[in-house]
Amino acid sequence: MNDKKIALIGIGNIMFHDEGLGAYLVKYIEENFEIPPQLSVVEGGTLGFKLMTYYQEYDKIIVVGTGSHDGKVGEIHSESAEEVMAKSPIRKTANEVEITMMIEICSFHEDMGEVQLITMVPEDIIEVKNGLTDRTLEYMPNLVDVVLNELKRCGLTLRPKAKQVSFEEIIGVYANPKAPVMA
């Protein structure tokens, strides 16, 4: 049995279209998979530095959100904390600035867990609109697969629940809180 404490954190602001893809991803995983006790699934949204305790209290931290890599919409990148820190000091998004600063601060402590950053190139993070663009939504299943494979590398294989909920349903409820709650 795997006794590592693992945190899966989805980040991003759902008010800026595709910026919220990390938040939608963790909601999707919570709704569609059995979550083992050693895994904490966290909708980190825009919590920024409040997420730092996860970096220090967990053995493995998987952070999922948008990235500013050059590439096509839907392209996925997976980088360790060391790879993130080795990049150019220029950060293009608020998420990248906060993540990098948290890694820098936590790296001074011996108790920082292993951090893996999984990002997807979005189509639009500028427009103020809840939900995902059609192009980004099209690639979300690929992002789920990458995250599930990273969890598998950590010794966790998530079992699907009998009743599955689509990304469209997740977004409908989560981005529009007055929508009916899923059963």
C-alpha cells in the first residue's frame, strides 16, 4: 500500500475562460474517480501562496493549470520543480509567478515535497467568461490522461466511478453556481 501523501492541485481563475482549466480538471477527477485516502484533491483556484503548506506537508504535489509555453492549443507540458526553476526568470502569467516563488521559498526548507507542474496551452485566458473554449475543452481528456499517468507513477491508480459526469456538466455547475447540483 502506498503511504505517500499526495496532493493534486488544480489552479486557475474560472472567470477568465481557459485560465480555469486546472480547477475544472480536479472537479472532474473528484466526480469521476474514487479518491484514495492518501490523495488530497484540491481546487486551488486563485489561492496562490495559501497553497504553500501543501508543498511542505505532502510528499508529492501535482499542480495542474495553464501554461505560457509556446505551442498549439492543447499541448501539454510536465515539468519538475527543478525544471521550472531552471527556466528563464521571465514568467508570463500570475500562476507561473506564484508557483515559481512558492518553489523558491519552499526549497529553502528541507521538508519540501516533490513538485510536478502539468500545464496545458490554452486558447484564451484574457476574455472574462466562465467556462472553457471549445478548442481547450476538446483536449481536456488528454490532460486527464496525463494526470492519471502521473498519479500512477506515484503508485496510485484511480478507479472510475460507475456514474460518469462530463466536463460540460462539471463546467455548467461549477462555473454557474445557480445551476442544479449534480446527483
